[in-house]
Amino acid sequence: MSSRIHPTAIIDPAARLGVDVSVGAYTVIGADVEIGDGCVIGSHVSILGPTRIGRNNRIHSHAALGDDPQDKKFKGERTELVVGDDNVIREFCTLHRGTGTGGGITRIGNDNWLLAYVHVAHDCVVGNHCVFSNNCALAGHVIVGDWVVLGGYTLLHQFCRVGDHAFTAMNAKINADVPPYVLVGGNYAVPRGINSEGLKRRGFDGDRVRAIKRAYRALYASGKSLADAKAELARLAEDAPDIAAMLAFIEGSERSLLR
């Protein structure tokens, strides 16, 4: 099926649209934009390039993708926004391109839900199957893993990382790395346990959840120093790949760990 373009939409001749793409009224698509097959673009959307968007994405009205990064060091160098497949990007979301000094690419994975007014700043990397609730904001260079849920109005400081299957409560303000599986909340955020319900919904059996709880207690409830807690995690990880993943995340932390 050919693409369906509203007559009021403005599409640069240098943009490339796949098959069966729908573009709503008053939407503007600039040069050096690629949009994959089956995407639905709502009304009053702005997509500037260089931007690469995969297949079967749904982008709702007034979203703005691919604009210049909000970084004073940006001097107009070529940078990109890359969006994967099967994402839902709701009203008034803003996703900016990367910076030359920050890697050059802002990247969104597959099957994510970015709800209204979400902001993803320059050079961020977002994994797959995430849900960002309304008004979440990621500062520059933030890395978010897979299956992460950010509660409404969550704020992430630049260069922070959030591990796979983590969960943030509403209004969480995060200024350090959040390990995989951990639930955090507060201003500033503190650990509140593990994301048990989310893990169960994704098929983690009782043994896996109990192992992750033991790791959480070693890291947060034992009173041990971080060095001693990591040694305990290393012991627990011998028979538990999930704990090995948590330990690898902690070892890779360049900021402080939320603890």
C-alpha cells in the first residue's frame, strides 16, 4: 500500500518514507529523514534530520523529533537520532539528536512507550520494552536498559544509568546509577526494594526472584561497604546469572551508585 500524506503536510523532497506510511495534517518532515514501513505520524508533528525511524512506529500529535541538542557545545556538526521499531511516542514528546562530543547519536530501541511530554535529551540510549510515563525527562548521556518503567515526572541527571527491569516511583529524582531489578523513589531517590511485580509479569520464577532479593539485601540492607557487598554479590552470582548481570552493571558504573 502506498503512503497516505495529508495535503497540508510539508515533506522535504530529500526525506525518504517507506510503504504504508501515514502522515497527518500540518506535519513537517525535513531533509535527511528516513521513516520505515507502516509508521503512523499524527498531526502537527515535527521530524528534522538527520533522523532514522524504523518500522511500525506510532508518533502522536505535536511530538518533535530530531531537533538540535540543547547543548552549548553543539556547533552544528552532523549528528543523528535513531529510533527502532514498534515504538509509541505520545503527544508533545521531544527527542533530540546527539552531539559531536557525546558520541553523535541519540538512540531509542524497540517496542517502547514514551507517554505525553517525555523528553529524551542528546546522546541518550534507551533500550527495548520500556515505559516512560508522562513528563519524564532524561538529561544528556543517560543510558536506560531494557524493560525499565519510569513513573510520572521522573527526572534523570546527565550521565546516569538505569539497569534492566528497574522501576522508578512517581516524582523520583535520580542523580546516580540505578542497578537492574531495583525499585527506587523519592527526591532524591533512594532504594525501596526490588521490582518484584514487574519481574513476575515477565516470567521470572520464584527462585530467580528470591536470588535477586538476596542480592538486594547484600547491597542495601546488610550494612556492608560497597566493596564487601560486591564480594558477596560475586559469591551469589556463581549460580545466578541475574546477579552476575547486576554485578557487571555495578562494576561498570562511572558515576556513584544509588545506595
